[in-house]
Amino acid sequence: MADRPGEVRRGAVAELPPPAWRARLRRALRAWYARSARDLPWRRAATPYRVWVAEVMLQQTQAATAAPYYERFLARFPTVAALAAAAEDDVLAAWQGLGYYARARKLKEAAAIIVAEHGGRFPDDEATARALPGVGPYTAGAVLSIAYDRPAAAVDANVARVLVRLLGEERPLATAAVKARLWQVAAALVPRRAPGAWTQTLIEFGALVCLPRSPDCPSCPVASLCVARAAGRAAQIPAPRRKKPPPVVEVAVAWAADREGRLTCVRRPDRGVLAGFYELPAVDVPAGEDPRVLLGEALRALGARRVSVGEALARIEHGMFHRTARLTAYRVRATWDAADSVTAILPEAAAARPLTTASQKLIRAIGSKGRR
Ligand code: SF4
């Protein structure tokens, strides 16, 4: 009997592992999940809204990190209607620290559509769910299976990693043929009984055993079914993506505190990276340029008058997905014309506003030495 996924049946559906292999895999992983699943907050009451928020949060954040944010977010926005009615600034502030803020913005946008067009309930069919902002095939599959117990597959980066190892798939994960194969295999694996629990099983297995860098093959419950393990290739599959390191840029930042200790902040544009967030005024400094001169010019362009840029107060490095910034904060004295985008924030009130992480780091680094 075919017992390895490498022994494939070829036909209309490409390279499906044999039914006996799939059955053994499901049995072994379900038994493992029954004894190993973590008690995570989104598993306690798997309503469509709770599962949806969790899946969006978990897209770029590990479960242990996301759990306290999740509980705070749900306490603040307990229903789709509460999220739809919230101010965007409040949603971004509740998301603060999780990064990738477009997720939060789309979540709120989708909540408004769910309230207006779907009776306040996350849609229970894939096409309608996928028409919502921020809902791709993975999120739709996860919510449909976990919250509605529909037989839908859900392949995120963790599940993809597990599958390519089990299958011994050596081609890069990013290729269209591999992606299509993984979705087909994942769909064939979905059981008729309790598909939602199966989705959680695969995700949990990728998070606890079949880890990205060091899969725990010696204690793996499906090691005997794994092609990568049999070939001694578990550590090499999937092939690592070669990423160019992000560019490093110097940034001059204005630390402009008034007598009450309030800091001048500016609101970023409504589109682009960190849209709508507040931050300390800043300017990129190309090589060979004088940071104080550039910062003064940037502040005058924002409506500052009688600008004087003084000593450097702190220097930090802040990595983002598109660049690494080396930020130097300078003490600034200036007066301001009223401008919509300029506001004053007390450092201790910063958590109530959507303030960029780089600005928060500088506020912490400078502390009391920034007082006038
Ligand atoms: Fe992952 Fe190793 Fe188990 Fe294969 S044997 S599924 S590589 S943990």
C-alpha cells in the first residue's frame, strides 16, 4: 500500500498523498493535539468575530505575544458593532505594539461592511468572506472551519512549512505550482468530522513542533510519515528565502517639549506606511548633509517659527520591514502656527494615541532628561 506522500497518484488533481497516509496523519496529529493544545484565549469561545480578530492578529504575530493584546482588544471592542463604531485612532491605539497596522485598519473597515451588509455577522460562505477588506484565502478558511465547522482548508506560512516537510517538497514555497499543490493537499486532508479542530491542530503543530528553524523531529508524532525527515532534509526544507537586507537610513528627530513637558508630534498622512499615526517630527538625512540644518528646514515647512536645533539627546536604531532607521533626537526650541497635523502629547499620555514605535522608543530613551 502506498504509505508515503511521495508515492503520488497523478490525475486531474496533482500529487495528492494516498488516502492511507492522510488517515494516519490525521489520527496521529489529532491524538497529539488532544494532549498538547495550549489554552489560548481565542479557543475559549470560538465565535466568528473572536476567531476572525485572532486570525488577523496572528498573521504576523506569534500566539504567545498576541494573547494579551487580543484580550485587551476584545475587552475594548467586544462585538463587530463596537469595532465598526469605534474611532480609527482608538482602534490603532489598541493595536499599538503589534505592528502591520494596515491589518487593524482593514479589520475596522470590514467590521463596518459586516454591520451594514451582513447583519453584524461574519459571512459563512467563502466568496462573501473574501470580498471583505483584509480577508484572504487563509483567513476565510480559518474562520469558516473554526467558527462554522465548514470543511475549508487554511494554509498560512506555518501550515505551508509543515506540509512541504511532510511531502518532501523541495521547490521554493513562493512558486505558484507549490502554493497550488499545498492548497490541494490541505483540502484533501480536511476531515468531515470536526474540520475546525483539524485547522487548529495543523496550526498548533507548526507552532509547537515543526518549528521554522529547529523542527523537533525526535519527538514528532508524525515523524514516520515525513519525507523530509526520512531524507535527513527537515532543516533544509523549505528552502530559505534570500532577502536583501533593508537599507539603513539616518533620521534626525525633533524633541520639542513645551514648559508642561508636552511634545510636539505630527500626524502621518492617511495613506502609506503607518498612515494616521502620530510621531515626533523627523527628516531623513542623506550622507554628507547636516542633520540640524535639514531638521530646521523640515520644522519650518511644518509651520514652526523661531526654530533652534540644539544638542543630541539620544540615538536609537529601529528596524522596520522596509528599512532600518538610525534616529538621533535633537532638542528643539520653536513656536508653532496652528496646523491640523501638529499636536502636543504628554509622554505619559502617549499610549492613548496611535504613536509610532520609534517615537515611543525615543520617549523611553530620553525620559526626564528631555524636560526643558
Ligand atoms: Fe516536521 Fe520533523 Fe515532524 Fe517532519 S518529522 S513533520 S520535519 S517535526
